[in-house]
Amino acid sequence: MKHYEVEILDAKTKDKLCFLDKVGNIFTFIFTLYPQWYPARQSIRLDPKGKSLKDEDVLQHLPVGTTATFYFRDLGAQISWVTVFLTEYAGPLLIYLMFYFRVPFIYAPKYDFTTSKHWVVHLACMCHSFHYVKRLLETLFVHRFSHGTMPLRNIFKNCTYYWGFAAWMAYYINHPLYTPPIYGEQQIRLALIVFLFCQIGNFSIHIALRNLRPPGSKTRKIPYPTKNPFTWIFLLVSCPNYTYELGSWLGFTLMTQCLPVAAFTLVGFIQMTVWAKGKHRSYLKEFRDYPTLRSPILPFIL
Amino acid sequence: MNRLTHSQKTRVCFPPLTLMQMTNPLCTGTMASGEEDRTVEEKETNNKKRTKGAIATAWLTFYNIAMTAGWLVLAVAMVRYYLQKGTHKGLYKNIARTLTFFQTFALLEKYRDFRCCFWCFKGIVRTSVIVIGVQVCSRIFMVWFITNSIRQIQNEESVILFVVVWTITEITRHSFYTFNLLNHLPYFIKWARYNMFIVMYPLGLIGELLTIHAALPYVRRSGMYSLRLPNKYNVSFDYYYFLIIVMLSYIPLFPQLYFHMLRQRRRVLHGEIVVEKDE
């Protein structure tokens, strides 16, 4: 029986110095030789243009003969997902509050530190802040990430997007010349219900996805509806967290009746659709018995 | 245009002609000449490829001939006007319609190129696509939103400057493509295409920037294309500041375009010199 193990023995004493049976061991080994390439930024593959091997791949199970050639690629400076998420979510939270409290140099001086006379503006601030606080807490306590890191330049790209849009939205919603929604209280009430419903839904989905995966593992399973009614949407959709996220922002758009918010919702929707389609495709590829009724993000439509 | 499958697109595709040499065997309408398949997988018939290549080449040739003719007409019209009237005042108004038509028609070429390039070379030439896209957008923007909309600046010298620059550049470019597609490229046209831009681009830049700058006071006074608060959409747009941002954006974007062309020039002209040495 073929047996692949790489042992590194001390030449004199024949003591086992190091034992490589998983790809992850190779990462550590290279790291000791080249300290500037920490394991997170290493990519090792069997084919120069192929997919990266994962940390936990066992060397014995790789499709190689008696000798194997691995190709190395430096992925560039990496940053952890948690760091990126925390930074990109803390920004909008603080920026919006700056506009809400009308910090000087944003609006005309006579409006500094005043508050809006429309109650919908206060409500919008609460909703917006609640949304980002929820995201921050989820990043810290709920999400389980499959990859630890992403390329460093992503943090600049992502932060520009989130912070830029937050500033653009907040400027108009908290403007002294803000116009409240046309249909008044009815519109705001409906919007609030939609928003809260989708926030709870989004949270339920995150909890359900977390429970799919035991702590520390990286197993992948098909998500199914649980006892929580908000998860029943799993019957129709592969990525209901994105569906609920879209719903929340539609609610917020309706609540504030602000074109920049609508623009943000649209751009977010496009991005989430791309992600949902990718996820849906990888589910279909990975699981033979994947439910056929499900759509990526919008039931039956998209 | 024929419906090409993705695999076919990788072989019979028409990238922005400003960035890929028409003689590039990987991506050209003249597939008939380069039969060696770079991509290995499919087993399509060579005939099908050849026919599609021939149709595409014919369309491209016709398109470039038409554009060359159009810009030539424009050049002749401008010269005639100047000779008759002795002044450039009123010249823009005279040629405005023709200019708008041909400049907008160029969008067609760019859109198709953009789509094709997006599918063919995702990631590889993406920066070039963006750069070319920016150039096209800026041209359309100048014509539709500056000179056609703001009557008062139409008699500025800077307008004549950039129109002349565009005319010369476009005639050179389209005649280059035409002769290239017909495989009878005279050296002087190739020389012109890859050398005149060195002077034309900066001149065009100056013309465009001066025009926008001249337009600013009129924009501010009339408040055109602007939306003020309060309004029911809770958004505002100030065309005046938008124009200032546009002017500032020339600073990072123009060098990219310029150096891109310089790199093309080096590749084309110096690549040729290497071949000659071998012989």
C-alpha cells in the first residue's frame, strides 16, 4: 500500500524533527524557512494555474505519484476577516452619528449640534445604528469564517464603499432641508415593520448557519429550515441572509425616501446577487441532492 | 452580430482596436490567416470559424471606411467654412450635427469592444478597457453636455482646438484600421497613428480643459443640470462642482491613457525593429 509521509529526521541522531502529513504542515515548514511568508499568505497548488490546496488536505490523498511537485504562490499581505468586518461596520455607525448630531463643518454653522424636527429622522438614525451594531456583534459572536484572511487591499476598497455611502446617505437624511416621506406616517410605519422583520430574519439565518457548523470545524452542509419561522425561507432560497438584507434596505429606503439610500440598496443588491449565484452554484456542485426548488436570492426569480 | 458562444468568443473577438493590434493572431477578425488554434478544447469546424471571421471582418472594414469618410467630411467642412468666412466663429454650430453623429456612433464600436473584451480577457486587459472607456465617455460628455448644451462657449478657440485634434486623430485611427483589415497598410499611416498622438493627446487635453473652464461661469449663473434641496427625493446635484471634479479627474486619468499609448507604440514600432534585425 502506498504510504505518503514526509519525515524530516535529524541526520546524526535520526530523531524525527518534523512530520508532514497535511498540507498545513508544509505551510508551517515554508514559514520557518521564509519568515516573511506567514502561512495565511501562502498558496500551494499542484498545478501552477490550479486551485490552492487547503490546510487540512492530507498529503496521502493527493493525486500524485511517487514524487510530487508543488507550486508556491505568495498571496500578498493578508488581513483577517474579523478585522476587516469590524472596521468596515464601525465606520458607518460613527459617520452616520456625526451627521445626525450635526457636527460642525458639515452643514451651515447655524445648524451645528441642532436636531432635526422630523421624528422619522430620529427613527432612521436608530434603525441605521441598530443595523450596524447588530453586524458588529454578529462578527464578534455569531459568524464562523471558513477562511481566516483576505488580501490587504480589500480593506481599503470595502471601507471606501461602506464609509462613502454612509456619509452620502447620512448627509441628506440629517440635512436641515430634509423632506419627510410623501405618505407620512403610513409609509414610515410600513417601512419600519419591513425593516424589523428583515432584521430578525437576517439574524435568524445567521444563527441557523452558525449552528450548521460545530465550533472549530470547517464542515460544509446544506442549510435546512428549522423551527424558527424566519428560516422557512430556506425552502425557496439558497442565501436568505442576502434576501433579508435586501428587504431591510428596501425598508430603510421607504422610511427615509432618499435617493442615495435607494442607490446604496441597488448596488448592494447587485453585489449580493453575484455572491448568491456563486454560492448557489457551489452548493449545486458540492451536493448531489441539493433541493431543486431553491433560487439563489429571490424566490423563483433570481 | 452573430450569437457567439463563449468559446467562440475567445477566438473570434474584436477588442478595442486602440489597444490590440489588428495583427494579433489571438484576437482578430482575420482568422483565416492564423489557423493555429491557441485554445485547445473545442472541435468546431474550421469553416464555421472562417465564415464568422469573414463576416466580422467585412463589417469592421465597412465600419472603419464609413468613419474615416465621416471624419474627412468633417475636416473638409471645417476648412471650407474657415476659408469662406475667415473666422472660426460659428464654425462649431455649422458642424455640430455631423460631429455629434459620428462621435456618438463611435459608442457602438466601443460598447461592442467592451463587451467582447470583458468576456474574452476578463482580468487581463481590464485596465485598458477602463482607460478606453474613460476616453469614450469623456468625448461623449464633451459633445453632449458641454459644447452642445452651453451655446455661449461654442465660439471659444479651445473648442476648435479639440475638434481639430479629434478630427485628425480619428481620421488617422480609422484609416489605419481600414488599411490593416485590408492587409495593405502603408508605413506612413502606421507611423502617423503611433506618433501623432504624442502631440495630439496633450493638445486635445488642453482644448477640453479650457473649454470646460470657460463653461464654468455660465453653468454657475444658470444653475443648469442641477438639483437643489429641498426636494422629495432628498438628493442634490450641483453641475458646477461636478464639472470641477471632472476637470480634476483628468489629472490621474490622462497620464494612464498617454502611457498606455506610449507602451503600445513601443511594442509595435520597436517590435518591428527586432524582426528586421534578424533578417
